[in-house]
Amino acid sequence: MGLLTPLALGLAALAVPIVVLYLLKIKRRDRVVPSTLLWDRLARDVEANAPWQRFRPNWLLFLQLLALAALVAALARPFLSVEAALGASTVVVVDVSASMGAVEGDGTRLDAAKGEIRDLIARMPDGGRMLLVAAGAQGRVAQPMTGDRDALRDSLDALNAEAGQAAIADALALAAAAAARLPDGEIVLVSDGDIPASTIADLAAPTRVVAVGGADPLNLGITTMAVRRGVAGAQLFVRVANAGTAEREARITLWSEPEPTPDDPDAADVLVAAQDLTVPAHGDVALTFAELPPDASVLRADLAAGGRDDLTVDDTAWARTRSGDGARVLLVTAGNLFLERGLGLLPDLAVSVAEPGAVASGYDIYVFDGVAPTPGLAAPMLLLNPPVGNGVVEVSGAVETPAITGTAGADPLLGGVDLSQTNLAAAAKLVTPSWATAAVVAGPDPLLLSGTRDGARVAVLAFDLHQSDLPLQTAFPVLLANLTGFLLPETGGATPATVSPGAVVPLRPRAGADTVEVTPPGSDPLRIPAQTELLFADTARPGSYLVRDLAAETPLRAGGFTVNLLDAAESDLHPAPDAAVAGAAARAGTALRSGDARRFLWWPAIALGVAVLALEWWAFYRGRLPGVGRMATMVAFPGRRSRAGRNPSRLPFR
Amino acid sequence: MTPANDFDEAFLRRLERLSIAVRRNRAGQAVGHRRSPARGSSVEFADFRSYNVGDDLRRVDWNAYARLERLFLRLYHDDQNATLHLLLDVSASMDWGEGDAHKLRWARRLVGALGYVALSELDRVAVATVAGSVVQRSTVFSGVRAARRLFAFLNAQETATGVTDLDAALASYGNRAPGPAILVSDLLCEGFGQTGMRALRAGGHEVAVVHTLAPDELDPGEDLRGDLRLVDRESGKHREVTLDEALLARYRAGVAAWREEIGRACLDRAIAYVPVSTAEPLEAFVLGALRRERVVA
């Protein structure tokens, strides 16, 4: 309770003249009558002939002072610091990211958020409506706009914390779009995260942020887990982060999970390794596990923290040692050790070598080294040193000792590739076809072309590897990886090895497959008719997902991906700094946290004052004929009340 | 000012047929139309009584002596006149009212009418004006011819000053020849003069009171509203009131109760009490209410 203009309380001094007017006798008109004898019979109490009369408390004075008090109180603009009232239309965005599942006290942060929203539902004005948006991996409408409190509570109860990040910006955009169509629309965001100030400032609708989350969370989490394949074999890389303020002890255990098969769906996990570790405060520890079992397909790391751990979803992570059987590559060459070794080092590629003229079909990528491709072949192919009349690109001669003069820096083929130290002895002189662009040129002559020809991606390298020092440079394997990635994006890295929960995973079934079978962790396989490009979105549950391409129930390829939180921001349970959120709200021009709205009480005070004045008027004119002149007299001279007028019943007729 | 003899001929003729009602005959001083309690020499037989030595032998009933051999005297009624005492309140409170409803003028005409009735019946009429005391006494009028002087006396009366004290005035008037006494007053004084009325009764008078109040005393008009200081015409004392309908209703009820109270007090002492509003025409009042109350017959 506070007063906006406490100086107005000084007007309470008006009570003094009111009381004085009651003490003053009123001026009366003289009227001569034959005798006052009969009037004496009406009022025996003879008044003293003095300007003052004895103060007699009465109801009219009390009512007038009460009315004055109410009006003075109204002028002082009293207010209550209350939770901000809701408007007629409210869009509530609730964060259901992984960190909202952190245990605090008896419940999770999501439980606390639900409590806040239940308060909002309870404070919803009559006729008010609310829209509930859950901000998970995507923003989605959990409850369409309704005024039904029960439906809102039911939808709220059905919300669960997801295992990934929250797409707060998406959800806010969705909420803003909904609020913009509503009169008096307002957005309330309930979250534990750091909300970018610009995100809120850009919203058209007024936005309030209700922050949840305790001040001292304790959590250890796995923030990175990846398999690195080298010549010496696969290595597992794990990073454990501690967002707390104290050093923590923990043990990490590594398991090998068998792929689920129809024959043995419940095959036991195999322990691979275990290691104790100490994670410093506000720091992390990186671990590398080598000597992984050669037959291990899925690795799972379990983190057991010593002591309290508020968030469990980041204590387990999965990694696949390979994402699949790999793309099949046919290398047609008269003999090129560089290419064989280079392609063989790339992960997930099964390289076959064929003599020129013995080209088989059914491969994902064809690499023609110095030979013309099979006529009519419409498949991803890489041409090296194409001969004249190869049917794909026109060769008009040869270039002696070309010097690389330019590269297209933005071309993904050249990502991480440094060709500045590369020297060439000779190269074919190519004419850039219409379907291709040049990534590397030597003067007017293209050295590296790429494009899509007849629906298949084609890359052309204009020189023989033996005529350059490129294979001896570090740029060579990177360039090969980029080229295979370009030629077959679905195997070259577009299907990520690990994704966040809720993310959409592109699946590109192998040519000839009629069915894609996805086996989520702990679930029965899902069968999807094969299309050129599939998007798999049912990735809410963390774990390893097995993907098989089937042709007439025959597996063409087995691969998969893992779904992991692996997010240092989510593992850091510290609530967003108030300053950041406050800045966001200040820019949005709205109240920030619950509890800082002011409910002004001056309307009730004015209503009380007017009601008391009306009661006083009624009491004064009870039994009289009301007249405008009398009312004016009463307003101007509130003390003008005769004793008879104040309370006639107190004048017994004697 | 309306004179006291402002009567038309027809009303005077009707007045001449009236007489002042007297319940008990009293000895008079002169021959009149009223039977005296004393035995006299009229032609109307009254009674016998035994002869005593010294009685007038002319009144002995010799026929009775012849039959009974005892001496009886024949007694005859003695017709004498009566003296009507008319007491007119001329206090300042009587100077109130508009036009014919002015209390003093109305009362003066009533006194004139009553005096004319008495004079036409060969009664004697004595008029006195009272206020704080007896203000002025008239000579005793007798004979119809004295009516002119009676009216002249009444017309000369003006409002007195000072506070009304009917008790003192009536008490000092009481030692007159007993007879009917009619007080015409608004009774606006402490105790409404009942002590004085008792003194009149003790002096042998048959007392009647005509209580005159102006119509706006009975029911104050619309202009008497609001915050007022009421000033007493006689004493100058004032009373502060805020008049509204509720209070005026109480006032009217209070006046009615006051008149009832006076009526009861008069009834206890065999005093005729006739309340009247001066709005009522005098002729109707004399021929109506006064006859009903047997003040005149």
C-alpha cells in the first residue's frame, strides 16, 4: 500500500472547518409571530444567545467527515502493489525446455511455472481469454484461445518438460502473431532462461516475463560427445561441464548398446569403460576414450554426479560410431593410390575399385580417373583429368603449368581448403559448360567445376593428381571430403550424427529402397514409405535411432543418428540474470516480473465518497421536500443544520 | 378598521331574537326580562309561605285562610335584569391576522354582537379590555339605546402593549355584580388564564370562553419554512427553529392538543369553551357554534 500523492492528505485539514461549521450557529431569518408560546411547546431547549453552540456529535457530521476522508484518500492516489492484472486476452508462453525439468524443492521448474500460470488463469478477468503456447523445440499451441479455465488447466497439466532447447523466439513470434489479432492482447512469458532483449523489444504486443528458477542450482552435464574416426580407429570424445559454484566429483561410465534387432530386442549393454573425474567450478573436463570395441555401434555415456544433481536429462548421451554402412563409391581408375587412400579415409564410404571398362551399376558415387564415364550414366560422379570426348565436359586441349589465380571463396567445395601452395604440371583445358560453375581457375581456364547435370551432381577436376603436389598437402583429404559431401549430401553429412531433441532430421533413402524403418530408443520400429526426401521429426526422446533402408524387406543400408541434449546453456541451470531480463522488459516498455504492478484504489475511494455523500444527502432530506436551493445550501454550508433538522425525533412534543 | 357595529340590518334583527343564556338567575338591580331569584311583585305566582309577623298583610291569601284558618302569604316572581360581562383580550398577540380574520377586529365585532344581544334583552352590559391587567372598563350599558355607546367604546379600543397576564386581569375583575361573563381571547399566555377563570367562577360569574385563533396560527402558511428565528410579538423573545413538513405536522398536532387541554380544563370547572378560527364568518359563528354551546339562546 502506498500513496502516489501523499501531499493531498493535507486536504484532510478541511475537516476542521466542517467541525467549526457545526459549532457555529446558523444565521436565521427573523419572523414575528403572535406568540412563541406554541413553539416553545415544540422545542423546550432554550439556546444560549452565543455564536457558538455546544458540540453534539451526530451522524451527519460523521458521514461528512467520512466522505471527506474518502475523497482525500482518492486524491492521494493510493495503490496496492499487486500482481499485475491480466487483460482481456492473454497469450501465455511457457518454456518447456530441458532446464525446466530441473528439480527444485518438491517439484520441477516446470511445476513452478505451472503454478504461476494457474495464478494467471485464476486472475483472468470474467470474459477474458487465454492462449497457451508451449516453447519446446518448436513453438506450438498447447491450448487454443479459450475462456474455459478448466480446459486451460487441463492443457497446462498435460505439459511436460522436453529434452532439448526451447525455441523461445519462435514461440514468441507465434504468440505475437496471435496477440496482434486480439484487442488488448498481451504476452506473458514464463521461463527460466535468458531471454534476448531484442526478442522481446521487437514484439508488437506488450510482453511480461515471469522468471522461474532457484538461485543455487547444482548440476553436472555432458555437453559434448562425438566419435572421431582416424586411421588408428575410432575415438570417443566427451566433455563434462559443471555450472555450479563448487568443484564436483563424478564418475562417467561408457556402455556399448547393441542395435535393436527383431531377434534380440533386449540385448544387454556391454560395459566399455568407466572413469572418475573432478569437474572444477564453472569449468569442464574433456575425456577421450580410445580403443573402442571394433564391433561397437552405439556408445552411451552415463554421468553419475556425487551428490545432488538437479537435472538428469543431461547426464546421459549417445554416439554412433558410424552413421551407417556408408555410401558406396566406385573408383574407376587405371591405378591411383592417392585416390584410394584418400577416399578410404573418409568415414562412411565403402570404396570399390574397378578397371576402366568394367563399370558396374548400383553405386552412390562414381569416380572416373582419367577415363570417360559410361555414356548415359546419370549418377553423382567425379571426373578427374577427363579425356577428350568424354561426353560430359568439352576438353579443348591442355594447359601447361597452370597457376591457380582465383578461387570462389564462398563455394562449399573449398571450405577449409588452402590451394595457395598447390602447384600443377599440366591440366586439361576445359570449356565451362552451362550447367557448371568454376570454383578454381587458372587464368581463363577452369580447374574445378561443379554443377547438376541431368538431375545428378557432377564435379570435374581438370588435372591428374599425379601431375600435381595436391595429394601431398593437407588440403587434399578436405577437398575429397567436400567433394563427396557435395556429390551425395545425404551421406556426406546432411544427416547429422547427433541432433537436439525435437529437431527435424532429413532422411534420404538409398535409391531402390521402398521403405524406411526408424527405430527410436525403446520403441517399436516405425515404417515409412520411401520418398526422395523424408523429414523425421519424432525425435523428442534422447537416445540412438536406428535407420534402415529396406527394399522388399531386404536391408539396403543400416545407419542412424543419436538425439542428445548436449547443450551447455541448458545444463547451466542458473536463472537468467535479472539485468538481462529487466533490460528486455524495459525495452518492451512493460512491467517485468509478477508482483510489481500497482493497482490504484482511487476509484473505489471516490465511489465510497460519493456513496457516503448520497447517504448524507438522503439522511438530511429524510422527511423533507428536496429542493435545489437547499442542496446548494447544504453543499456550500455543510454546517447549516438546525437541531430540529438534524434529528426531529429527538424533540419530544411536551 | 372594521368597526364593531359593522352589522347588516338582517343580522341585527336576528340578534334581537337571541338572548344571553343564563343557567342560574340572580338578583338584579333593575327591572328586566330575567326572572330574579328574589320574590317580587310581578303577576306570575311563585309559591306560598307561612305568615310571619311584620309581613305585608296585602299579600295574605285570604282564601286559603278561609279554608285552613292559617295565614299564608302568596309569593310572586320578581323579573329583574342581568349584567353581561364582556371581557375582550386586546393584547399584542390579538393584533394578528389578515382582513376579516384579524383576531382583534373579529373579537371586537363578536363583543359588539353579544353586547347588542344583551342590550336588546334589557340586560346590562359591562365591557372590559384585558391584557397584562384590566386595561379599560366601560360604563355599564343598559337599554337598546346604549348600543351606540357600546359600539363607540369598542371602536376606540386599540392593541395594548406588554405581556398578556389573563390570570391577574381576570382576578382583579372578579368583584363585580355576578352575571354571565364571556371572555374573548387567544389565551396565548402561560396557563391560558385558567386561574383567572377560576377566580371569575368564584366571584359568581357564569364564565364562557371564546378562544380565537387566526387561521395561520392553526396552520402556518407556506412562507413559514426554513431556518427561522421566531420573535414573540408581545415579549420580543425569540425561538430558533428549522421548519419542515415534519415539524409543522407536529406543530398542528400540538395546537390541537393544546385546545383539547383547555377544553378539558374548562369542562372540569363548568366553563363553556368555544374554540374558533377567525376565518369563520362572525354571523355563522354566533348563530351556529355559540347557540350549540348554549352561550346564546
